[in-house]
Amino acid sequence: MKILFIYPEFPDTFWSFKHALRFIHKKASSPPLGLLTVAAMLPLEWEKRLVDLNVTNLTDIDLLWADYVFISAMAVQRESAHQVISRCKGIGVKIVAGGPLFTQEYEEFGDVDHFVLNEAEVTLPQFLKDLEQGHAGRIYSTSEFPDIKKTPVPQWELIDLKKYASMSIQFSRGCPFNCDFCNVTALLGHRPRIKSAKQIISELDALYDRGWRGGVFFVDDNFIGNKKSLKNELLPALIEWQKTKKSITFNTEASINLVDDKPLMSLMGAAGFDQVFIGIETPDEGSLAECNKRQNKNRNLVEDVKNIQRAGLQVQGGFIVGFDNDTPSIFQRQIDFIQKSGIVTAMVGLLQAPLGTRLYERLKQEGRLSGPLTGDNVDGTTNIIPIMNLDTLREGYKDILANIYSPEHYYKRLKTFLREYKAPKIKTSLDFQHFLAFFRSTYHLGIIGRERFHYWKLLIWTRFRRPKLVPLAITLAIYGHHFRKVYEQHLL
């Protein structure tokens, strides 16, 4: 059997980092972890190839080679997924689809031959059994949450690691919280299920043995969902692993209550973690209560962020405007919070209601849904009818992005971060990509960019005040270039 895995293209979004990747000659930020994991679940004797449309083109020769095409995608890849399916149908190759987009919207893809939905550890074996017996069905779904201690090491050999800026692995699935707008628990449940430390080390060894020496992103929706296992098993194992390897840094996603556990933050730093994405959402207590973001309530969120930064973890933040409780004052309050906190990578989006969330069901009953969401967090669209006047909401949203990503405010915030940030314990050596990024940034940002004054001022300040952080300052300056490009393309 010949299986072609296809990963649809991401549009130019906040997290695509397309404009930043050009500085280091990379094609995509990370590989399709789900497809690589599914590939490892298929029979060893099957031939497998992978085409990631974010790093290469799909040819008819690719499609004619395959007996089946396996495709997985998220909502933001919807348009590209439709295009891929159309091409497959035109060639006559059968299509097997899974992943978040198809699990929630399979009815919108009439040309797909087979849907293997939810978590593949449960649904894929039954599909493969039926396929072998010659009577594969169209839809395989489950409400069961599998034990991921049985999940195999992703089949890294299907990709060219040099095309990517970072790698991805997964330690846990599920989240103990129940935020109104989040579909993670609908897809993966409330009880965090974890892999063993041995599994994670095996995955890291497989990457390391193939020559990977860059960053690794733990894609968990809440990495600290099971603190006991982290402290007693995984983090000590990672600390030990780092001792015999050229140091590799990690980043992940977590909830704000990470700040309440100083020993955990210390262990994460010792293990090589230097970044964490946190859903801040809003500084407004009423809006936090509205969306059931209870873990963020009754806190000094600015000080919490700074304490995490001081522990050696750069905080990337998610923010939302458009809650029913929001008034026009929220726009300036968000700006003030982002600037004071020193969150350089601040993703601000309009409130959206993903299918399967409590928010979606409530707004559906109220007749306040306006269609499917795009999956793009910063394109200025929403699939809800807000309480606030929609034009007021959109203009206020544009004002936030225009402010926080203007060179003046972005570089000021970057300096605020660098003052607070404690250099990570894990030391990484500078490679060719760092030097390439520096020289390209001096031209694109320091000579022809409109931010050139702010760029050189920052570098000089960092060189004398925080010299060890110069590479990080350059990286974040490049990120700012990307964020401004995305903002200008979407909203100007």
C-alpha cells in the first residue's frame, strides 16, 4: 500500500511567522506532528511519503503514486484543504481525512472517501482492519479518550528537518479548565492524559539522532495540567537528558497559575524551557468571569507575567476583545496591560465561537452566530454578533494592533521585557542561522526599515545592559517585523 500524507498550507497569519522565517532561510515554523504520528501507526511494510504544502509543492506525480491520501488540518487551513481534496478527486485517488478541522466539520467535505475522526489511537485501528477486509466505512468516530502512553514515536524520517525552524512533540492531551470559548476540552477532554518520561526521551533521541539541534515546542494545550508528573518524572528526565546533549531549548503553553509554583518554574528552566504561551485574554474581571477563565481571576496579572519572566520564561500572551461585558474602554486597557507587562509576542483577536464550545451553544440559542470561524486569530473577523456595535469593535481592535505593533511601542515593550527577563540556565551556541538573521536584520530593519532608529537604539542598549540577550533581542525585533506585516495585510 502506498500512502501519501498531505498537510495543507497555512495562510499568512500571526503564528505562521512567514515574514520572520525568511531571515533564517526556513520554510515553515514546525512540521505536521499529527500526520507524522499517524504515519508511525500504519503497517511498517506500507510505503509512505509526506508533502507539507508549507515547504514544498504538490505535484500530480505525487498523487498518481499514491493508493490513498491522508490529510489532516486545522480550521485556518480550510481553504487549502478544499483545494487539496479537489485535486485528489480530479486524479481519482482516495482520501482519508482526520484532525481538528474534519472532526468538527466533516459534513462540509463531501468528496472525502473516509473520515478517521477524533483521536487516531482509537479510530485508526478499526479503519485499518475494515480496509484490510475490503469494506472500509466512511466515518469512524469515538467519544473515548485513549491512553497516549501507547502512542508511537512520530516518523520523523518523512520530513526534511532543515526546512523547519522548530520541532514539535506532545506530552499531554486535555486541560483541567473549562474556558467558555475554548474547544480543547470538547476535542480532548478535561482530564490531562500524559505520556511517560521514557516516551518523551525516545522522541527527543529520535530527533537528536537525525541531527536536530534547534528548539522544540511541546504542543500541549496546558503543559502543567499534571504538575505531579512534571515535577517527579518528566522534568527531572529532561534535566538529565540535557547533560549529555548539546543543549536544546523548549517552549510550551500553560495557564497563568504556573506562577504560583516557583519550584515548577525552576525545574522548567533547568530542563531547558525558555518560553511559555499563556492565555491572558483580558484584564477585565467581568469578562474573565463571563468566559469562565477562573484561573485568571483575582490576580495582579501584570505582576504575575513579570514574575514568570524573572524566572527565565518569556511569556507570549493571548488576548481577546469582544466579550459581552466589554465596553469601548477595553481597547486602551488592553494596550496599557500589554505595554506594562512586557509581553512582546501579544496575539490579540476578536472573540470567536468555535464549534463544540459552550460559547457556541449559548450564542446559537441566542441567534448570535454569523457563520463559521476562519481560524485566523488576527484577521479582524468574528463569527459572532457582539453586544458592542460591530464597527466600534473592529475599529477598537485595529487601534490595539496599530498601537502595540508600531515600532515605537513594540520596541519600548521589548526593552521592558529585556529588563525583567532572567537569562535561561540552558546555554545554546550561536549557529549560522543566528548570524544570518543578524546580518539580514541589520539591512531590512536597521537600514531600509521604518523602525531603524528603534532597532539600533535597542541593540546598543542591549549590548551594554543585557549583552547575553542580544540574540534574543534580534529575534524579537524580527518577530515584530512579521507581526506588522500581518497586521498591515489584514487590517489596513
